[in-house]
Amino acid sequence: MISEVDVAIVGAGAAGLAAGKVLQEHGVTFRVLEARSRSGGRAWTDENVFADLGFDHGCHWLHSASINPLRQEADRLRVGYLKQESWRERQVFDTDHWINNAARRTYQRALDTTFAALDHHSTQGRDVSASQAFDANLPYLPAIRHIFSQVTSADPEDVSVIDSAHYLETEEDYPVEAGYGALIQRVASGVDVATDTPVTQIDWSGKQVVLQTPRGDLRARSVIVTSSTNVLTSDGIRFDPELPTGIVEALNAAPLGCVEKVAFLLDKPVDDMPPSSFATIIPPDQRPLYFQINPFGRPMAVAHLSGSMARALAHDGEAAIIAFARERLIIGFGADIAKRIKAVTATGWTNDPYIQGAYSHARPGLAHLRKRLTEPFSDRLFLAGEATTVTAYASAHGAHETGILAAKRALGALQSTR
């Protein structure tokens, strides 16, 4: 491995790759260091698990598509995506039947009422938990809580209502046909990544930054760190000197929650379900589960687990997550669906030592601290990643934008010292 560059980048997710692309275009020397044997981070389209059918282990939707720069990149690269209605539109299986149109309207009203209450609470300026906006008397409340935890990666009790409202949402969520992870790889085409190179320590005490890895030290004039907040607060990387107290406080205020997927490959698409359908299964025990059904007409059912429920199952292991999702699939579609399962795979973000979760949310009362992560505090060490944006956190395009911003800051610092 080369021993000295202008800028080192820690992590080859959407933020790190975007930063590398900017630095590459400006002709400075840089190195992207990635702990895994692949790049992409939480943007990973697995093209092997289901043969010719790609599966996005992480991000899948072009959120807020009309203002999403990666949607613009998809257009430039002629990458296909589905322009669909809001994720709030879905089929619902309640206890033992698929609800009718009248009940679906009731469900929709309850969902709209909850999100309107969240907006109202945020306008009051009181940074309370989102759970205070949830009316216990609303119908379909367990399903609504599940949808919220899917969006935020955490239970309503653990999420700041103000942070939730800060996200710039246009309700345009467009799935990428060939995979969002594959799109991000194409956008970053040509950016060289040193894989299997975890950074264990960053010494930024001197004029140069020294990054320790199992493959040797790398010296740089500055470093962009894109690691998740959970990794940074668990000492996944040691810093010398330690990060400023205010930054550590902000990192702890915006932890990653838990979201996992279980993907079932079927012998054919699910009957009576159009391509790219959404379905929420509410069993008698009131622990709902949300599915993508027949994505792009493919014979797949993808379960989305989130919040404390997903964390408990992840703790029990992959078999427990798969069993839970399979049980819900059977409740909604009948016992015969089990006979049609040809293969299954599950994600493992919660137990991944290089991620340790899904995406960030601010804790109640601490939403204001996220802004600290967006502001530079050094001319040699810059943070990037989805947690470091106030309006596009928990998204691939948010990570992408922060990577570009961090690269520009690093370039500015280089120019000022030459």
C-alpha cells in the first residue's frame, strides 16, 4: 500500500465513494480505505445470492426522488427505476383477512393523522419523543408504529420528533431496478478502493494525519471519516487526540437504529399481487411485518424488520429473523407459500462490526446536536456520512452529498496550506 497521500478516506460507502470521485476529478492524491472485501457499505446490491436477480441488502429507494442527486445520476446513466406512489399506499392483512377498500381508507386516515400529529408536535418546538404524537386510540396502531420504525430505524419512544420532522420528504420513493448499490458503484466508477484494510487508529496530533491499518500506516495531509456513529462511539476507531467532546456528544445523540431484511426467492411471483406491491401483515399477536411483494415483477417477497423487534431477533441470530419473517409470510399468504420458497437470505447490519446498525435517528431532546456533525471542527479531519446531514439523514443521497461536501472542504484546506 502507498504510504502517503493528500487525503485519506475512511470507508467506501456512498459518502466515501462520492468524496473519492471529487478528489479524483481535482487531481489530488487520495486513498479510500475499506475494512470489508467489497465497497459500497450500506449500499450493496448482491448479484450472487439469487443468481440473476440482484438484491439490495441496504438502501433500495431513491428517496425524495425529485430532489435526489442520485436520481439525476440514474437518469444520466440511463439506470431504470420505478416511479411509484408513496410507501404509505399498501395492502393490509389484518388477523385473518385482507382488508377491504373501506378499511384501507380507515388505515390511511390513521396513518395520515399520525404523521400530521408528528408535524404539529415539531412546530411547537418541544423536542419530545415521537411516541407523544401517537394516539393510542387510533386503529391499526401497531402497524403504524412499525411503519414509523421502518422509516427511522427505531421505536417512536426513542426518536426525536423534531429530528423526524427535519428530514426533507417529498414522498417520492423510487426503487432502482438494477439495485441502488449497483447505481452507486456506477456513479463512483474509476475510484480505486483498498479493500480488506480496516483503519484501527487515526493520529491527527501532528502536521500529518497517520492512519494505522493491518497493511501498514498511511500518512495524509487530511482525512475524511465516513464511519457510522455507532462505530465511532464504540471505539471502532481510536483517535489521538480524542475527538472533541462536543462531537462525541453529537455522535452519541444520533445513533444507528436497527433495520434488517429477509428476502425469499419464490418459484413464481405471488398470486393476485401486482408487481412492486407493498403488504403489511398484522397477525393476531399484533407484531406486524411489512413486505415488498413481486419487486419489478420478480418472484420475491422481501420482509422489512425494524426497531426493537428487529434488534431482539438479530441478537438471537439469522435463523430467528428468517423464522419470524417466514411465519408472517405464511400468515398472509397461506401455508402453501412455504412450499414455493426456493432460497432465502437475510441481512446482518446490526451485528456487522463495521456498521453496527441501519441508519441514524436523533434521540428525544437531542435533535439540535446533529447540526454539530455537519460543521467542520478541524482543517485535517472531516466527518461525512448520512448522520452528518440535518435534512437527508438515513439516506444514500444524504451520504453522497456529505461525501462531496467533505471532499470540497478537504480541497479547500489543501489549497490554504500550499
